Amino acid sequence: MKRECYSRAMRWLALLACLFAGLLAAAAPARAEPLRLDGVERVQDAGGHLERLIDLDGRLDVGDAASSDDWTPLPGSLSAGFTPATIWLRLPVQVDKVMHGGWMLRLTNALLDDARVYVGHGGGWTMGRSGEDLARRKWPVDYRSPVIQFNPSQPGAYVILVRLQSKNAMATRLEVWQRLAFDNQSRREGLLFGLYFGFYLLLICAHAAFWLVTRAPMSGLFLAYIGNCVFNEVLSLGLVQQLTGLPVAWSDRLLGVGIAVSLPVALRVACRQLNLEALYPRAVRWLDWLFWGIAAICSALIVTGHYGAGMQPIQGLALLVIVGFSTLAAYLLKRGWRPARFFALAFGVFYLGVLIAFLRNLGVFPVNAFTEYVSTLGTMLHMLLLSLFIVGRYERRRRVRELQQANLAADLARQHSHWLEREVALRTAEMQGEIERRVALEGELRTSLEKERQMFTEQREFVAMVSHEFRTPLAIITTSAQQLGRNLAAPLEKSLARCANIRNAATRLLALVDEYLTDDRMREPRAELRTTRCDLPALLQDLASEYPPGRVQTRYETGIQTLDCDAGMLRIALRNLLANADRHCDEGGTVSVSVREDGAMLRIAVANPGSGIPPAEQERLFQKYYRGHNAMRHPGAGLGLYLVSSIAERLGGSVMLESAGGDKPVCFCLKLPQSGAV
């Protein structure tokens, strides 16, 4: 009964929208002018040539729709908001010249549930179907949004009828492309999307590393914020659906829940940036709980199939939030509240783009290239400014802390020195023991200060190393992307090579982040070992499969098959030993791995032919961030052997350099206890 009442209400709303559109179009001509296809224009927008018919029950077939008298001219593109009705579009076309490959009819909205195109000529109709209700493998054209081919056999007058249904906002443009121009545009669009989401990927990776190092609360919240925005963006553009074939039952629900969750997350980011907790702490807590409750209710509606009922409150509430925060920021800016200055800049462009997009979905603004992409550009600028603000604020606070600590240490040292001088002058003979105790205390204080300086030095070295190691892959990605963009017609081999460069650089970035994550876990004093039964031969075989056949040879000279240890840490240690050996092994050489028993220990030796290690460097091989002379020719962060040494110690074993090269291969030996070995 509730669903029937809701359906009736939506039908009446659609009928009122139809009457309102009819009043707006009363002054327009009775029939739209035909779109002329003369083969000169590569792409033409059908806006201004369309007529609309609203089918409230969705029962009209193509014959009924074509003969209906209820068609009304559509001044621009379709923008009907959320409606359960079926929308028909009529496009009269005059074909002056038959093109090889024909034309492509492209609907720009990737979230249309059902899109059917009927082409009428000479009394008959031919149909093409697309949309999310249809499995992606059955789409006539593999593209992120519905595309139907229009291939007229001869010049003349044609009528194109488009039947549309959608749970999402019924807003779309209809474009007519020449086939070759459409293919070229698809390639350019793929490149632009690669650069666009590559920018977000780099931003996410950089802030993930920054958050792991600093544990800044705003940085972690920003990661959730940008991750949610990117998730919603790829689903809205239809990229995930195109690449994975995700069915509409999942994609609509995931997108709806993602948009619902983005509301309380965005609210918390805005409150943190404006520092509203300092002004209105109770109001901020109540708003946070209220918005999470609304997001949960709307998510439940979306998941249970009431998509429009769940999405429209979220979008309406988002508009109220934009207006409310914009007004509050203006008020605080007038009062001289410093956080409101940056908020007006970073959130102003973002709110403007989101406001235009929401009003477009609700049918207030027309659908065109500007209203479709302004929110994307605004979001990119917003994320970049917010990222710079978070890093800059942390850096400023760090400098203030360092200055305070330095001043405090200087004051303590100065006060202690004065006090010590007075005590020495008064009780030199009587208080020799006290003097010695205080001298020892001063030594401990200086040792603590030295350790603190060393910690700051390591932190600066870490930041410098991360900047250097990230810059090289980023430069490769940027250069390769520029080369691809400048020469789209380059030979396939060059394009594949450049794509491989981008992929290898991205893999290198992920490997660096993995090393930093492992190092962070090793530094946690209370981290417990995740002891499991590890199949050592299977683990070595799995790691060897990551290299070309024959590159790694394993000799298993013991009957022990399993160990009770932290399998994840052991995998990281062995992977770093193999990667180090492979990096320094000559071209065509072989990395050998031998496993045998050595008393109560299990000995795993990894050897490779290569240049000898100078004696001066051998003692520093397992130091953090240290890279020897031979390692300078290869990329790296100086964490590999340090992680191996730390993991071996945590597992109750040890690692050592058994052979430094020269006449013999370079060999590292990892020894582990045989406790629990089988």
C-alpha cells in the first residue's frame, strides 16, 4: 500500500512537471527543426532540435509514441530531475550525405537504466538498446554511457525516437558524432581519465604516507574524504561498470550509499577546517550525529530499492549545507575568524561546482558541457588546496613545537648550569658525591637531547628520501603521459612502452608505500607476532615465481616443511633478500637459495654473483636508510636489509653477510629457530 501511494505521488509530480514544461514551451514552434547531417560537422548537439513526450505508465510502444499529439518542443537538453515516468525524445534528422561508418548517437548520462533508440524511415522502425538494465557485454558499443550506431543507407528524412527510464536523475545530452570522430574522442577521453584519476591516486598515496608518518587526525579524515569522492566519481561516470560489468543492482546501491555517506564526512571536514569545535562544540556534536542518522536512513532506503526516496533528501540536504556553511563562513569572516579565510577559497569553488551539479540533477539548470564538468574541475581544485593546507598546517605546528622544545631545553640547561655553579661554589669539599650525581644527571639530559636531535634528523632524512624516491616515478609517469598526449598516432610499440613505464613507476610507488608500512609496524613496541603455520617450500616457490623462469634456483636440503612463525613478516624478509640479490645480480646470472639445518636453527642462504662489497660498507649494510656504492645505480629507499634484520630479530633469529663477493658470490644468511618445525 505504501509503495502504491508513493508511486501515485511520483506520477502526479511528473504530470505537474509536464504541465509546467508545456507552459514554458507554449511560445515555441509546434515542431522542432530537423537536425541536418551534411558530413561537415564532426559532432552536433541535438539540443534545440528535440521534442519530449512523458509516458507516466511506461506503456506506450514506438507506434503509439510516434502518433501521439502530446509532443512538446524541448528548448535544450533533457533535464527532468528524479521521475518514475518514461521519457520519450523525438529527433527529426535530415541526412544530406551518407558517411562511411555512419553516425554514433551518444547519451551523456552513464546512469540511465534503459535507453532504446528507434530509427524510422519509410514507414518502418529499427531499434537499438543500451542502458544499465542490460548486461554490459550486450551493449552495442563498449562505452561508459549508452551509445547507439545510426547508419542510414541513403540520404533523406529520418525520425529518431529515444525511450529513457532511470532511477537516477533524468538529465542527459544527446550528441550525434561521426564514427571516426567518436573513436578519436574515446581515446582522448580515456587518456584524460587516466591523468585525472592518476592525479587522485598520487594524492591518496602521498597523504597515506604522510598520515602514516605524522598520524595527523585531519590527514586521516582527508583520506576518507577524498577516497569517498573518487569512489562516487568513478561510479557516476560509469567507468567501474564499463571495466567490470558491475550490474545495476549493485552499482546504483553503491553509488547511492557512497553519496549518502559523503554528506556526514564532508560535514566533519568542513567543521574541522573552520575549527567550529572551538566556537560551537555542542552544536557540532549534535549535527554530526544527526547527519550520520540521516545518511543511515537514506542508505537503508536506497539499499531496499527506494532509490529516488533516498537520494532526493540527501541532495536537498546537501544544498542546505552548502548554503548554511557559506553563510556561516561569511559571518565568521566578517568577525575576523582566521580559518574562514581559507574556507572561503577552498570550499567556495567546491560548493559552487556541487551546487551547479545538484541543481542540474533536480532539473533547475540545463544539461551542457559546463554543468557536467564544472563540479569535476571544482572538486580537483578543492582537493589540491585542502591537501596543501593540511600539509602546511602540520609543518607550521611542527616548527612551533621544535622551537618550544629547543627553548625549553636551553632554559633547562641554563638554569641547571647556574644552579650547579652555586652548589659547587658553596659545597665543593662536602658535596663531591652530590656533584658527581648531578653531573651524571646532566649527562643523561644531554643524551636525551642528543637522541631527540637524532630523531629529528632521521625524520628530515625520511622526508627528503620520500620526496626523492617519489619524484622519480612521478616524473616518469608525467613524461610518459605527456608523450602519449602529444602523439596519439604514435606506433603501438612506443605507446605500449610508455604505458609500461607508467605501470612500472606506479608499481614502484606501491612498493615504497609497502616498505614504509612494514617499517611502521616494526617500530610499534607492542605489536604482537601473528604466529601461523608457514609452508616454507610453498612460500619460496611463490616468491621465486615473481621473477623470470630460471632467475631464482632453490635447493631444499632438509626435511623440515613448516615453521610456526609470523608468515607475513617472513615473506617480507625473504622477498627483500631476493629483491636485493636480483638487483645486484648480473644480467643472465642466477640467484641461488639454499635451505638446510644448522644445529637448532634453520639456515636460509641467498647468494648472487656480482660486484664485491667494500669492507667499509659491510658494517653499515643493515642500517636504516643506508645505501652502498653499488646500490646507487638502482632505485631504492634503504629499508630492505634493515627490515630483514628487524624481522629476523623479532622472529628470534639473525641475519648476517656470509660472503662479500669477489671470488665468491655475495651471500646473505638468515637463521631462524626450528621451534614448531615439522
